[in-house]
Amino acid sequence: METDSAHKRNWEIGEVVFGVPFLIGIAVHFIFPFSIPQGTLRLALIPIGIVLIITGIYLIVLARREFARYGQPTDPGQPTGKTITSGVFSISRNPLYMGAVLIFLGIALAINILWTLVTLLISSIICYYVLIVPEEKYLTAKFGKAYQEYIAIVHRWLGHK
């Protein structure tokens, strides 16, 4: 693994930061079930969950296409040669992580395992400190003023400042 990258350990990726706690939430559910009882609300959450999953996948596809368009790696353990500020990155500095949050939120709602909502909150906090903060430090050190101008305009998760 290159030393000129935001992350030095193989587990410092979104799949681990979001996936492992999600699986723990499912396991905890089998020991201490926590779900919404059958009824109208439960039925309404299934299509909402599906829409969130599709939206999350769409964000990830758009972000990966933008990375490919500029020949940049999606693996945070690899060095990057430029900041990407176009496409979905013009509205979110972290569309891959945002997509992951939406996918796991959608799955949690669709399968009605509420422990996974608790673990998603934990994952989001871990994502911030383990993935996002080091990436922002790396990009600031590598691209300086250009990256500072970008973060002055685009929010970390979604929208413009």
C-alpha cells in the first residue's frame, strides 16, 4: 500500500466501517429483537427503504463514474492525483459514504431490524473520525488552497454553503 494516501490500514474502508456494525446489529436482533410491530407504519417503511437503497446505489454509481472519468482510485488507501469537484461531487464531498448511509438505512427500514439503525449511527460517527477526517487532512495537505476553496463551497454530506 502506498504511503501517500489518506488511509494506511486495509480495514479503513466504508465497506468495513458500515458493514461490520450492520452485521452486529442483525446478530443483536436475534438475541434481543427490536422492530416495529405489524401495521400501516411497518408497511409504509418497506417502499421508503427501497427508495433509500436505490438512491444510495445511484449516488455510489455516480461517484464511481466520476472517479473513473478522472482516472482516480476509489480505494482510500491509494494516492489520488487530483480533487474531483464535478458531477455528484459538486453537491457532496462524500457521496460514497452518503450512498452507504442511505443503503444501510434503507435496508434497516425494509427488513425492520431497528438495531441496525443504532449501529448505523455508530458507523456514521466512526466514518467521520476514521475515514473522513483523515481524508480531509490528506487532501488539504496535498492540494492546499484548491481543496480549501472546494470545502468552502460544498458541504461534507449534501448541499452548498
